[in-house]
Amino acid sequence: MTDYRTLRVALLGAGAVGSQVAGLLLRHGDELADRAGARLELAGIAVRDVDAPRDVDLPRELFTTDAESLIVGSDIVIELMGGLEPARTSILHALSSGADVVTANKALLATHGAEIYDAADQVGASVYYEAAAAGAIPIIRPLRDSLAGDRVRRIMGIVNGTTNYILDRMDTEGADFAEVLADAQRLGYAEADPTADVEGYDAAQKAAILASLAFHTSVPLDTVHREGITSVDAALIESARHAGYVVKLLAVCERIEDASGAGPAEAISVRVYPALVPRTHPLASVHGANNAVFVEAEAAGSLMFYGAGAGGVQTASAVLGDVVSAARHHIAGGVGVGESTRANLPILPIGRVTTRYQITLEVSDETGVLATVAGILSEGRVSIATVEQTVVADPDGGPGIARIVIGTHKALEQDLSDTVARLAASGVVERVVSVLRVEGD
Amino acid sequence: MTDYRTLRVALLGAGAVGSQVAGLLLRHGDELADRAGARLELAGIAVRDVDAPRDVDLPRELFTTDAESLIVGSDIVIELMGGLEPARTSILHALSSGADVVTANKALLATHGAEIYDAADQVGASVYYEAAAAGAIPIIRPLRDSLAGDRVRRIMGIVNGTTNYILDRMDTEGADFAEVLADAQRLGYAEADPTADVEGYDAAQKAAILASLAFHTSVPLDTVHREGITSVDAALIESARHAGYVVKLLAVCERIEDASGAGPAEAISVRVYPALVPRTHPLASVHGANNAVFVEAEAAGSLMFYGAGAGGVQTASAVLGDVVSAARHHIAGGVGVGESTRANLPILPIGRVTTRYQITLEVSDETGVLATVAGILSEGRVSIATVEQTVVADPDGGPGIARIVIGTHKALEQDLSDTVARLAASGVVERVVSVLRVEGD
């Protein structure tokens, strides 16, 4: 075996991902050394409880509760504790000690990314985070490096496996949200407290990270518009299917050019919401807990990256790829290349975004109602592309209810929401059943 | 505008890709400088004929026929001349002059890659070639970096747009090869001399590059088994469809583990041929001239990378990404990280590969023929999974001809080809219609 220089690797956290990372580091040590050009010595694993059960059988003597001592003297620090603290403090400590950092902590990067990248720049260190955006799918390097000479126009990502699993089963089985969620929890696809997934918080963190990279702009988490999938029901999915769509929770990162002079010439929008995707779109065939990121760039055209978005061993693959990169960089020398946020584009609020919409209304089945509805839309600058009206059977034999499904042309979100409010208050609309954006057509 | 250091960029070649690269470098200069942290000055464009027409309007004073003078003093040399010489000499000159090199030249890398990577290692320079394997699809960095901590088991790539366009149209329209090829030539999807594409030479070069990266092993081009698509006809495509398959020209790069002790414990196989792919496989829905690379890795699971495989401006995107990477590396300092070929796995000849097969035979419609055929297969260690026999109508009213389609279990290629030879010589087989490998199920 070649006589390589040894690099000290400190691992913080031994949960589902961390224990797999440790196991692979120990098992494939020689192979990784050949690839990195350096022997990767797992110096220790910092955990809260040394005796907690682990997914992988690991030597007991590696464990410590003293993360800070472990960090000192390490060349590479892998942070897999999750959460904001003490992860943030440990990463800043690692960088100031001269280590390169590998992390999968999307919450931390979406919240304190700028501080961490700055700290790395100060000392010429690097922060690697391939595992933070779409699990095992390589998307960070493609955006950061491969597309660095191009202009990304738009990203549409299915970046949360739990919600895709739920929506896919609802679509396939016609089941309702609560029912599938309970099943997903039982099978381990959803957590006991599913809020982070089903309310879109996890997807919003990933959207912030992807948009920062794609648009070379610092994207604070609170500028990401976020809606979850808890209001998606079986009827909505069925109605989407009828219109040729599937419902997906999308992270949309968009470059918006405005030649009108009314707003900035160039800006971005970052948003997460359940959207209607045409069944012919590549994203429509992303099933189960899989993730996919669809990228439209000016020169490269349409690209798609597909794979497992989560899972301990899958995510460990992305973490170890970063560890090898960090090791190569250590051996090669030179300072780290920081994140470029020099484009610094303005971030538009959701009201300033234009998309197409599908509006579903229940109205009283009377003469003139459609004309009234169409009038309100027209006054609100929302142009109708398609209309379908059906009469809903009334079991009580009362006055009939009709359902109107309206597909709009591109409209401004602010105009659309004002118009929907006017429809709701108009007297002819019994119920606004749903308002969904249409993406990808 | 920030006061960046200026890097001299020399461009060799101004064809479909080169002219787009020059245009984008000039048009997006400020943006690229912000991303690279350096001003990229296009110092000149070396071409054979200064007055030849170009796809993009470029300042005449940039052109020169003296590539070697242009190279001297350049920080980054972009080689887009194609072909083996003078590309090889120019790249070696650039590296020895201290420049980093960006190239899209798959023929050169597949043929002289080892020499070029060695020359780069000698001087601590880097060679970037994202555009050489699948056009605009970022696949080099994912394999080289993101999956560096994982073990790639298998790559199945649709890496040639021309043949995918032809096979896709044959599949969609039921048309025959010659007819679609002529149309593809008229539309610019295929060259006047289509040999490099339809005989699989282009795909074989890309397969060698992908396999080298995935398996950390130097893969000489002549170890890549290669078959083209010229014998694929409408009947074969129809019969594939009937069995639930689509025909795709695949580049297959496979890690083969053999615990039997009969061969090396671990080896690889790299091969290009038309194969049957189940219609439910993600590769089956790659249409038109698009490319996709499907990767199976031990930890990461299944990943797919999809996009445009060719085209001037699309490929220019990948080239410019490499230029920005090279510039960042120049600014950051440190030596280049060479290609790791330290695994150095043995490469198996095609005869030692096992796959599943579909064999289509025409036999005389007589008692006992199927038994004879089954006996020959069994003697040849080829195990039958499925059989379908149909009687082919004979317009002349002669003795009937039956068609037998046999799906095999996994068999050794050498056993299979010996068995097919015996079938052909058996007297009961009128014609071996086709023998195709089945991949992806």
C-alpha cells in the first residue's frame, strides 16, 4: 500500500447518516486513500451519549462526548449533528482551527450559511455540503462548478422525499392525506412530528441553498415563500389528474427578467408550494421517496438530476464524496474557493411572481354566474385560458351546485390573490375549493 | 466593477462549440469574472482558416492561425479543435507552458488520456473535460468528486444523441434504419458520414472516459467492446416492443465481482451495443437526441443524469463551467488533482461478461424442433427464462416457418455465442434473426 500522508478526520454525530459514514470510512479505508491521495484516519466520533444504540457496529473507543477537543488538530471535520446549535459553534471552531468542514446540515446552512462561508474565507478553508440539498443526488457541484459558465433560468426540485412519497401514494391509490401520512409514519418514511416535511420547511431550506448557488446570491431563509401539502386532499388530486396534471411539492428557484422598467431588470424568486405538474413532464414520473432536480439553463438547456433524496447510507455517499474532495484539496494545497454571491440579485416577494393557476370554485348553478366570475377575473387582470363547468349532484335535492375549474394564463400572484378574495366575497361563489399554481408547462 | 486579476484564455478551434464559447466569454465577461474571481481575457482564437464562416459573429482581430504562439503565456487553454493531432501536441505544449487545459475532445482523451494526465501531473496543472462525456450533462464532477467516497457498480449511458434520435424515431414511427438515418442527415442530427455515431465509436470513447473515472482505472479504448446499430431494423424494434422493451444504444460500464476464484475477485467490463431496456426503466423514456447516464452505486443507490448530449451552445456551457473552475483554481493556488487510476482493475473481454439475452430464431414448423433448440441451449449452459413460439405465415404456401423468441437467464457471453453458432449450424434453425442483450432489469 502506498505510503500516504495521514489526515485526521473528526466526526460529529453518529445518527442515521453519521454511523454509516463512520462504517464506510473504516471499511473502505484503503480504497478511499487511493482516491484521495491521503490516508483518512477517523480520529473520533463525538456524540451526546456514548452508549446510545447505533445503526452500524463501531469500535467503542472512537466515541467521545467532547466534540471541542476532538476538533482541535483535525484536518477535516464532518458535522452530522443537525440542528443549529451546537453545530454552528462547532463548525466555526473547526474552521478557525484550520480544518475543512463537511456538513449535511441544511437548516444550519440555510440559516447561518453566510456567516459560515465568511468564516471559511477568512482562513482559506472550505465548506463542503453536497449532502445538504438533495441527499445522495450530486447537485451542488453541478450548480457550483459545471454550470458556473452558464445562466440558470429556473430550478424545479422535488427535494423532500416524505412529501413526494405521500403525494405519490395519494395519486396512485386515491387515498387521503391523513391516511397516507399515518402509513408513512408507520413505515418510517415520515417522522412522528411531520411538520418539517409536510409544511415545507425542509424543502424551503434546500431551496435557499440551491438558489444561492444557482444565482450567486445570498438567499436568506425568510425570503423563501413556503406552503405545505396539508390542504391537498383526494378530491384535489383527482381533479388534477382529470386535467392532465400531478400534484408535486416543488421548490422553484427562478430568475425573473423585467424589461418594463417597473421593477428591477433582473431579480429572483424562491418558493415552495404544492403545484400542478403536467403528467408528461420528467418530474411527474418521480415516484416514491425519490428526489429530482430539474434545471433550465440558458446555454445547457434542460437538465435533470434524479436519485434518492434521503436515507442514511445514501446520504453518507454524498458526505464521503465531500470528505475525499476535502482531502484532495488538503494535499493539493491552495486556499478554498468561497461561495460566489457577487451577483447579489434582489429577491422578489411572492406577490410579484407570475405563474399560471388553476382555480376551482363551487358556485350556485344559476344563469349568469359564469359571466359574473369571468367579469371579476377580467377586472383583476387574470386572463382565462381554459374553463370547465360541471354540475355537482346535490344529495339533498336543494338548488344545484356547479363546479368551475379555471386554468389561467400567466398572472401576477398579487392580482390573482386579490381576485380570488373578490370571487370569495362576490355572493355567487359558494366555496373556493382550491387555487394551485401550474409549473413546468 | 471589482478589480480582479486577469487570466489569459487561449481558444483553439472555432467550430460549432468553439464559436459559442468565444461568444459567451465575450458577452458574459463581467458575470463570469464575478463567479471566477478573475477576469477572463480571451487572448485569441487559433483556427486553420481565419476567413471561414462561423456560427457566431466574433471580432476578426482575435483570430490567428498560429496556435503555438497563442498558447505561450496563456493561463487557460481551451482545446476545441477535435481529432488527435494537432490537438494532442497543443495540449501537451499548453501543460508544459504552465497552463491549465479545458477540452471537449473525447477521441483524444480516450486514446491519449493517460499521457495527457501524466503530463499535467508532472507540472501540477489540471485538465478539465466535462464536455467530453455527455455534452452539457454534468457527469464528470459527479463521478470524479461526488461519488469519490462510494463504489460505482454499474453505469448505463445513452451517450450518443444521433443514435438515440434514430432509434427513438424507429420506435415511435415503425420506420426502418436507412430511412430515419437519411432524414436525420437532412435535419442535421447525423453527419454525412455517420460511421462514428451509428457504429458506436463515439459512444465507445465516452464509455472509456466514464469507466476510467467510475472505477479509478485506466481504460484503453481498445478494451471497449463496440457494436453499432446498423443491423437494428423495424422488425427487431417491433418484436422488442411486443416483449415490453425498447432498443437503446447503451454504454455499459460494470464492476464484476467473482467469488468463485475462477477469475479476478474484482474486474470491470466496458461495452457499447444496442440492448433491450424494459419500457419501465428511466432510460426508456429518454427521447430524441437527448442523453442520460444511469449510475448504480453501492451506497448512493440509483442516480440518473439527463440532458442535451450535444449541440454547440449546450456543449459550450460545459466548457465554460470548466473554464471558471480552472480560473478559480488558478486564483486559489495549489497543484492540480490528477486522475486517480490507482484501483487499476483488470478489464474483462466481452466473452467473460454475463448478461441476459433475447434470441430470435426462425425454424421450420415441425414436431420436435423446439425440443432440439432447447437441448442445444441447455448443453451450452444457457438457461431459458421465457419462450414464445409463433407460426409465420408463408405467402408461397410452402412448409411453415415458426418464429421462436427466447429470453435467457444470465449467461456467459462466450457460452451464448458458442450456443448461437451451434443453433445456426443445427439444421433445424433456418435463420438466427437477432441476438440482443437485455440490460436494466
